Amino acid sequence: MPIICVWIPAFRLAVARLTQAVALDAPVIVADKLERGRVVDCSLPAAALGVRPGMTLVQAQAVANEARTVVDDRERDAAIWYDVLEALDAASPLVEDAGWGRAFLEMHGIEGSAYGWIAAVRNALAGFDLPLRVGLGPNPFVALAAAMLGDGAICDGDPAAFLTAFPLEQLDCGDDVCDRLRLLGIRTLGELAALPHGPFVRRFGPAAAQWHEWAHGVDRRRLRPRARALRIDRSSYGEGEATSEEAVLFALRSLVARVVDDLGAAGKRAGRLVFALECENGDVRELTTRVAQPTAVPGTLFDLLRARLEGITLDAPVVGLRLVAEGLEDGGVPLALFAGSDPDPDALGIVLARLDAALGEGGARRTRILTGPRVERRFAHDPFTLEPLVSTTWSTAAIAPLPQTATLQFRPLAPQPVAVRVIGGTPRFVGTPAQTVLDAAGPWRVEEGWWAGATGAGEPLARDEYDVLLDDGSLVRIAHERHAWSIRGIYD
């Protein structure tokens, strides 16, 4: 099966050259950060001085003290590589992302010859100023070897013969394995392929079976084509201006209808909406609305957007609208026969859209219970994310008797100093003026960091906690720590 490998050597260095005027014929180090950073890429002159990816920046600058250091822009790396993969779709619909700077294309069923396929890949990437290498082979391993051998190299014969002169590093099996093989006089893939399979695998382990197959030009791995991120985009420009909320909502309703028509034609449901308003003064407001359960119902999508618009103030008339449906999913919404007690995802989505409008995007948070001895560390507040809500299935196990007693909810508070009088080792009076303790539970010992004195890291913690019922009916958690008492929470 013909496979094309697209390889961009030193991809991060190539991206840095586009924006920072980096000279590839000079020693250049690309680091993830300047403070305590590590090398992620380097130029050939820097590699000749001993610089290797994975080194600390201090080590790299020590062996190449005259090299120029630039900081890697990961966001730009990802954006450029995404554009490269999108462009490769023009050459083949089956593109595997093998990491930044490396991609494989399956050409089976594509019209043309080997040279025509390589030319199609070059034409697809003509707009990128990147050091591109293209190779073709019967499988991914041989195709990568062809790309590394030379730009435009093609293996159209026996793969084992094609790989004979390649060094052991082509296997990417690690320096230790390569050194052990060299001690045995094995320096090329041809020499490795000549070894008997069984004794070689027994000596070097199960991974050696794949190395031996690769040396013979056999790669059984199937390509894993990347999923294409489909989005539906509709806009409305040059159709007058909207000076009132009613006019904006009217235009938005028609825009939603057009997006829903596109969703229906594609058989998709929207999981996220991105709505942009362009004003006459050049101001652009972009609002993201999450959908609790992906849907293509126009009324639901419109209600979500209208709720998200609440509280938005614009300084000029609206002259353009743009609506993008993202996070698309196939099929319909699964429903259960008995789903009356399930949460309404549409209502939940509208509530969250209004919270985002009032508190800002991500302002709505949910509490997560953690395990641990400290009360203040048993709760975490995470951004409220919307997982797809799936209707529950009715079963007899769901039917249970109602509890006869209510469960008290503990509400943690910031530590507040409080006066406590202890009689017989138990708190008897709390607060000012003092309230009588009708009942008490505890103490619960919390002890952490007992090793801090030996290591010098942090302060040790030793605290006793009690739950006390006061004569006014309140149930509170108090704690005794370092000869002082404090209130830690209350039960509602």
C-alpha cells in the first residue's frame, strides 16, 4: 500500500525562523523557556557542538556558549502544523498526524503515479516556507526512511534492499541498544536483518521483534487518519444595521435557522456556539455558548444565544453577525422510556448561559469533594463543564424508600477565632457571650508535617477538631490549634 511521508526536519526551529529571523547556518538553540528551560530543538551547527534536545538550557549553553537562544512558541507551532495537516487533505483524505513535523498519507485509490502523488503533496504545501521533505514507500517506516534519505526519494523495489545501508539510529531504539549492537559489529539495518530472528529477540527482548521486521522493510502498523474538525459557519453582513435589541434578535433568529438547515443537511448536532457581533465603530464582540446536550433544535439554540446576550451593552449599531456551530456530533439524542426525573439539558444550558453573561465565561463553578484529613482541603471548586447528558434507564434498583431523616450539609468557613472553655477535657462553653455546649463529638486529630523539623520544609500541623451542638440549636465545627480555638464550619 503506497504511503507518503511528509517530514519537516527541526520543525520548531523552522517555525522560529519564520518570526525571529533565525539563521539556520549558525548555532541556534530553541528552548521551551528561558528560566530553567530545556532544549526542544537546535540547528545543525549547534548539534555539532554537542547540543541535544532534552538537555537543560544551562547544559546546552555550556557546550555551545556562542549559540543564540530563542524561545519556542508552542501556540504558533500548533497553529502552523494544523494548517499543514489541513492543506494535506487536498492530496489525500487519509492523513495521520505523527507529531509536529511528521505526517503520513495513504495514497491507495488516488489516481496518478508515485511522482504525481509527490507533486500533489508539494503543491498542497506550496504556501508554507518550511524545509519540506517527501518520501514514498510501501509502509510508514520505509516512507519515513525515504524522506530522510532525500527529498523526493521513492522505494519502488525490495524494501529490505532499500534499507540495507541505513544506520541503526533509523530504528529509534535508543542509544543504549545501538551501542550494544555496535559491540557485536552491527552498524546498519542490513547487518541487523541478517541476524537470526529467534536468538536476536531472546537477547534483546520483545521489542527486538519489531526492530527485526523494520530492518526487513516490514511495518504492519495501519495508519490512523486524524479526525477532521467540522464546523458550520454562517454570517450576515452588508444587510443594513441593527440599532435595537429586537432588531438584533430578529437577525439572530434568521441566522440560527440557516445554521440549523446546514446542520440538518450534514446530519449533525451542535455542541458549542460561537456568536460574533461586529459594530459600526469596528468593535467586535465574540461570545461562546456551551450546549448541555448537543442539539439541532432552532428554538433551543436561539434561547441559549438570547440568554448569553443578556447584559451585553454595545456602543454602536450592529452591522454584522456571524454564527459558528462547533463540537458537532452525529445522530440524534438518545432517549429513555422512563426519563421523567432526568435533568432538562435545555433548561440547564440556558441557566448556564445566563450565568456566563452575568459572571463572565467560566464564572459558574461546581464543588468537588476530595479525601483528606483537613476540612479546608476536602472541597475544590472547578469550572462548571458541560458533559453530554444521557438519559438514565429505568430499573427496579432505582426504586428505594425515601430517607426518614435529613442529612446535614457541612459549610466550611474561613477560620474565625472563638473563645472556648474546656471542662474535663471537653468543650463546655463556646463564644462571647458564652453559649452552653449541649453535646459534643470528637476530638478528631489532624496531624501533618511531623517530618518538617528534620527536612526544614514547611511547618508541622497538629490540630484537634470537635463538632459541638450549642444551646441556640446551631451545630458547628471548632478546632484547637497552637493554644488557640477557631470556628472552621457550620452544619446547615
